[in-house]
Amino acid sequence: MFGYATNETEELMPLTHVLATRLCERLSVVRNDKTLAWLRPDAKTQVTVEYEKTGGHLKPKRVHTVVISTQHDETVTNEEIRAQLLEKVIKHSIPAQYLDANTVYHLNPSGRFVIGGPQGDAGVTGRKIIIDTYGGWGAHGGGAFSGKDPSKVDRSAAYAARWVAKSLVAAGLAERALVQVSYSIGVAKPLSVFVDSYGTGKVSDEKLLEIIHKNFDLRPGVLRRDLKLARPIYEKTAYFGHFGRNDPDFTWEQPKTLTV
């Protein structure tokens, strides 16, 4: 299981992920308050950001491309869809500093999208594991979260790895951090714990690993206790992702004060 954090946003999440999620949140708002009454629930978003990379340091420069594909009713035209998505959704969700005359917009690029949801696509896929995590940044162990109780490390240890990574970055010990934890069935302690600061650490990765071991007990039963994972909180994780959320129920998003 992997956890990732980066200081490029207040949420300590990748900007690409934050902006794509904001677009989805805004689509939900304007659909439910009838600002865009023609919207329907099925939608996908993607944001491509151009970065300036110096060593392991990443600085977002501009949004290169925005993709929105959203279900709609039969009455609205493609031209109306594209114009209103730009004005009512994109400009409300993406700070103007990242948009410029060269930003590319693909808004319902395949044309009509009237049939959606289970009628259009159905299957038990474990949900979308990349947008549920970091949008392709860091790494992914391959296990889905949704549908699993927190006794499964696919879920609990992935939350814990995010907790660890975010705590390191929030403490200023690194600009970016990737934390990897592996387990074996029937063995409580992790088989391995690994951290990579991409060269942005204020101390060595070896020292960061010492700090992790000093501050976190990563046994699954302890994680369920410390992160209070036995509560009925998981409906909210079914939309807008599991990480980068300002919600007290998402205990893994609350950085731990570290003893260094």
C-alpha cells in the first residue's frame, strides 16, 4: 500500500487531482441547485497541469488541458453545454492564474452523452482506484478501497500511509513524500516500510524512516483504533475521493504532531 503527499496545494495533494475533484464537486452543485438544470449525474473530469521541475521539487505553472464529459438531458445543444461548462463550472473551479489563452478545453468531446450511469456502463470494478487516491502521482498497490471493511489493509493501510506521508510534509520534513507499507496475511507488523522524499527532504530518507517508526504503529489493529476506522463513515468516500478532504471523519487527513 502507498501513501503520497506534496506541498503544492493546501490539501497537500497534487494540483491535478485537486482541480479535477473541484470540477466534479462543482458539477454536482450546479446540477442540484438547477443552475445547469440540463446536467445529469454521470460525469468524468481530467486536468493536465504543466510543472516546472527542479530536482524533486515541483512547481505548478499552468493548466494545459481540461477535460469534462458529462451526461445531459436531450434538450440542450452541444454548443450550450460547452459554453456553460466553461463559464459556470471551469471558471468557478480553477483559479484564473492557471488558465491562459493556450489552455485546451475538451468539453463533451465525443458529442452527445444522454444515456449514462448503470444504463450506459455497469460492472463491479472496485471503483476507480487512481482518482480515489492521487490521480496517478506517487504509486498504487492495486487494491480498491470501496466495498472493503477496515480490517483489510488494502483500505486501512492505504489510509495510514497517506496519514504518514501527510504528517511528514505538514511538519516541513519534506516537500513531497511517498510511503510504502507491505503486509502478509496473519503477520501483524509490516514486512517493510519505505519512504522516498524525491530528494526534497530536510533530512535523509533514512532519518525520515526512523521518524516514521518512532511515531507510527502500523499494525492493522492499531490503525483501526488510532484512525477510528470502525465508524460508519464510508458513504462519504464513495464520491470526491478518499484523500485531500477537509472532513473530521477523515482522520487520516489530520497530520500527526511528530516527535523528531
